[in-house]
Amino acid sequence: MTKEALRLHGVRKVHGTGENQVVALDGVTLSLSAGTFTAVMGPSGSGKSTLLQVAAGLDRPTSGEVFVDGREMTGGETELTRFRRDRVGFVFQQFNLIPTVDVLANVLLPAKLAGRRPDTARAEEMLGRVGLGDRLRHYPHELSGGQQQRVAIARALVTSPAVLFADEPTGALDTRSARDVLALLQEAVRVHGQTLVMVTHDPVAAARADAVVFLADGRIVGRMISPTVDAVAERLAHLGDDLVRG
Ligand SMILES: Nc1ncnc2c1ncn2[C@@H]1O[C@H](COP(=O)(O)OP(=O)(O)OP(=O)(O)O)[C@@H](O)[C@H]1O
């Protein structure tokens, strides 16, 4: 039996209060097996980023349950922070590296924040894996966007998270860097058994996943196994039709 890495059950997320309320997630139920690569797609404002933030414990659901690696994500802020540090990795579109410390220190940071002894050998190994073994002492501004994103991937993977979340990780990159970053993410899944959930607008990126989950108006409106670029683009183009048909 395959292990379940992520489960969302009836997750609702309402942003704002009163007249400004926006229902970003409207009852999302989802189960992902360990070692799989899932792409999340949908129109702008459909709730993709909110889904990732809530699943990763960066934000709390208004109602519903989130389980990572079989454990429910509950408790106060301290507990949630610990949960995130132990079980979840996150890669952002804008890399989010610390500009004032070097590459190696950036990758050592999660352990430091968690109060653990920094494992320099492991950090160096991860930076080697993303092809930056010779850039340990460089600062983020000395690297290209693609290289910075590779540091961010090394930082996210250094703690061996149960699930790696990536929110448009190639969105700020040129085509070639985007391809390199995608290849790395894919390798993390195929070679190292990582579970990956990635938001993307790009059918080419989504086609590298094992499955695509389509969101519209905060709901899952479709799922495609073994996606191809053409099939994903076609499905995206018709998402609006589904909504009209109900
Ligand atoms: N912090 C917030 N406060 C209020 N509303 C929010 C907040 N974050 C998101 N929303 C709203 O929730 C809905 C879903 O937003 P979300 O960012 O999850 O969509 P998305 O699919 O990731 O969009 P995009 O592709 O444009 O990034 C949108 O209507 C958005 O305006």
C-alpha cells in the first residue's frame, strides 16, 4: 500500500471579514501518495496559492483538516511552526533567500531556526546536488535567478520534508533556468522519492507531474493522470465551460 503524504479534508478558507470576505477554498478534499509529483493549475484567483499555504501550514484553514505524513496540522502558533519545520518544505516564486548571508548559511538556516545543530555536510551535499557545490560562499546577489532558486530548493530539501510545496517556482525565470529548476524538482521525486506539490500556470511544467489537479472558484474541478502538454492546455482552456455548466 502506498503511504499517504498529504490529505486535505473539507478544507475551506475564507479571507477577510464582513463585506470583504472572499471564499478562496470552498471544500477541498485531496489525498496524495508519498513519492508523487502533483501540479496544481487553475485560473488566476482560483485558490491555488491559498491551497498551498494552507496545506503547508503557512496559513490556517477556516474549517476542515490538513494531514501531513499522517499527522494532523493543529495547535497553536508554536506547534504549527514546529510542524512546518519538521515536515514541510516550501519554494516560492521569488526565492526568498536571506540577502545578507552566503549560500551555505542560507541552506543551514532552517536547522538553526529550529534550534538544531546545523549539519554542514548535509547542506553542502544538497548544494552539490543542485549544482552549486562551488558557490557555497557566494551571496544571493552574486547568483542568477535560476541559481538562487536552486539554493532555495536545497534549503527546502535539507530537512528531508515529507512534502515539498512549490508556488510557481519557475515563474520568475527565463526558459532555460526554468527547465533546469523543473528538472531538479523532478529528480527530487523520481530519484529521491520526494513528494512534491507545485502550482504552475505553464502546461509544459505541469506535464512533468504525475497528475494535475485543476482548481476553479476554490474547488477541485478536475484531475488528470499522466498529463501531456496538449491535454493540460486543452483542459485549462475549457475550465470556464465546466463552471458555466455547473
Ligand atoms: N490575504 C488575503 N486577503 C484577502 N483575500 C485574499 C488573500 N489572499 C488571497 N485572497 C483572495 O482569495 C482568492 C484566491 O487567491 P489565490 O492567491 O489563492 O489564487 P491563485 O489561484 O493563486 O491566483 P494567482 O494565479 O493569480 O496567483 C482570490 O480571490 C484572492 O483575491
